[in-house]
Amino acid sequence: MANFNDFKTRLKIAKEKLKSSSNNTNNSGNSSSMGSAFKLSTDLVAHVAVGTIIGFILDSWFDTKPWLIIIFFFLGSIAGILNVIKTAKQMQEKE
Amino acid sequence: MATNPMHQFQVYKLGPEIKIAGIDLSFTNASLFMLLSAATICGLLFLGTKEKKIIPGKFQLISEIFYNFIAKMISDTAGSKAKPYFPFIFSLFMFVLFCNMLGMLPYSFTVTSHIIVTLLMAIFIFVAVTVIGFLKHGFGYLKLFVPSGVPAVLLPLITVIEIISYLSRPVSLSVRLFANMMAGHTMLKVFGGFVISLGVLGGWLPLSFSVALTGLEILVAFLQAYVFAILTCIYLNDALNLHH
């Protein structure tokens, strides 16, 4: 039984530790910031690519060959940059 | 021998060709490694949950760490409403993680270095999140594309941009995982080739690079699984709690 009591006190200490550690939010700092770096870089490229593809599809639907692909390329670039700014702002708010 | 750095990504058939209704369903090395990673996950979790002790053994400890890690990630990013989706995100994370990690073994095959695998997972997530969003909010889910506080003149432009940004989700999700895995494994092979071609005299520098890159690749393998799962949580959060 002494063993069990010992375990109980240890559990209490561990629980208190957990409480205090959950208060500091940046305990997963490094790996998640590297993760968001990966997210930012591919997001920027993917937005431009998707914008261009949408432009290409709409072009072949409406037969307006070069125009929509150009417009949507720029729209995609704008979307990518806006998205990066938005994510960066969220990252700053977290800190 | 396989001096071509892209040779490692080749998919080949194991066993006889199986064709059902014109679709090639042969068992390939990719299917073998998918099965292997699924079997490893099942084995690990089976061993971990077999004996439920207060003081956990090795396998139970690992399983509990994985469980806590995903549970915390979901509650941090998507809130308590996302709790029912825990099994899906847990299996997704474990599958991607084990595919990446099994790919790090010598002579193995990395399933996630093929865009068709990652794109399929990403499209499934994209469709599922869209369906969940429409089920929870009805046509109010379309408000996601119309942010509040935008002047009426800019509204059409912003809406188009938001739609592009929504549609690019599966692309960026799948390309990130695929590109990271493929680039890393190609780089490892290229440096390994340098070791052979430079021989005993000059091969030590690329060899040390190779060792360092292997460490980096293991980090990337974990990180990409983590990013894949956390982005699924973020998209789920958008669908469940609609506040832009």
C-alpha cells in the first residue's frame, strides 16, 4: 500500500507540472515554426499555379485565348501574397 | 546498378498482373509499403493497448504519446467541436508518418514521394471538409468567400481571390508532402553517388553530407506528417467554426 501512496503523490506532482507547462504556449516552438515555413513557401507557389490553371480552363471554355490566363495569373499571385501576409499576421499574433 | 537517383521512385509489379474491368489492380511495391506501414501501425497500437497498466510499458508509452500529441493538436487548432474527427486525423497522421519513416530505411520505397498518393489524400480531405462545411452551415458556408468589412467595389475581386485560395488548398497540401519527400530522397541518392564516384580519397565530404542529410530527412519526414495533419485540422476548423 505504501507503494500506491507514493504513486499518488508522484501523480499529483506530475499533474501540477502539466498544468504549469500548459500555461506557456510556446512549448512546441521549433518544429511548428519550421512547419509554417514549409506551409508559406508551398502556399505561395500553389496559389499562382491554381490561378493560372483556372485561367487556362476558363480560356478554353470562353475562347478568349490569352486574356483570362493573364488575368488569373495575376489574381493567383495576389491571392498567394495576401495569404502569406495573413498567415504571417496570425503567426505574429500568436507570439 | 541503380546509379540513377530517380530509380528509387520506380513502381513495379510484384506477382501476377491483376486486371478488373480494365483497371490495373496489380500488387506493386507501393501497395506493399502501404500495407507494411498500416500493419506496423496496427501492430504498434495493438501491443500498446493489450495490457492497460497504470505504469505503462514501452509500447503503451509510445501509443499514449501519439494519442496525446494528436488530441492536443486537434483541441488547440480546431477546438472541442472537432473531437468526433479524431479517429480520421489520427489515422491520417500515423499513415503519413509511417510511410515517410519506412521510406527512410535503406532499400525501401517511399509511398508519399508519389504525387498521386498525396493528391488523393488531399482531395479526400478537401471534399470532406467542404461537405462538412455545407452540412453544418448550409449555404452560409459560402460566407467563407465573402470576408466582412470589405468595400463593395473590391468585393468581386476579393471573392475571386478567396475562391482561388480555397481551391489551392489540396494542391499545396499534396505538393508540399510529395515535393519534400521526393527532393530529400533524390538528394540522398545523389550524395550517395558522389561518394562512390569520388572514391576513398574524395568521398569523405559527400559521405558526411549524406549522414547529416539523413538526420535532416528524418526530421522532415516527421515534420511533413505533422504539417499534413495540422493543416487538416485548420481546414476542419474553418468548416466547423465559421468566423473569418
